[in-house]
Amino acid sequence: MIYILHSEKLESFHLCLLLKAILCISYNSQLWQNKYF
């Protein structure tokens, strides 16, 4: 039971990291577009 809860926490943590990475990448690409286009 504890193990399942732990893995769920890990999954949500990785999802959060993934979301932040995607936001960061899209923000950077927007900056690039504003600079050069």
C-alpha cells in the first residue's frame, strides 16, 4: 500500500517536471519568434 502511494507521488512529480519543461520550451520558442520574426 505504501509502495503504491509512493509510486503515485513519483508519477505526479515527474508529470509536474514534464509540464514545467514544456512550458519553459514553449516560452523560449516564443522569445525566439519575437526576436527574429
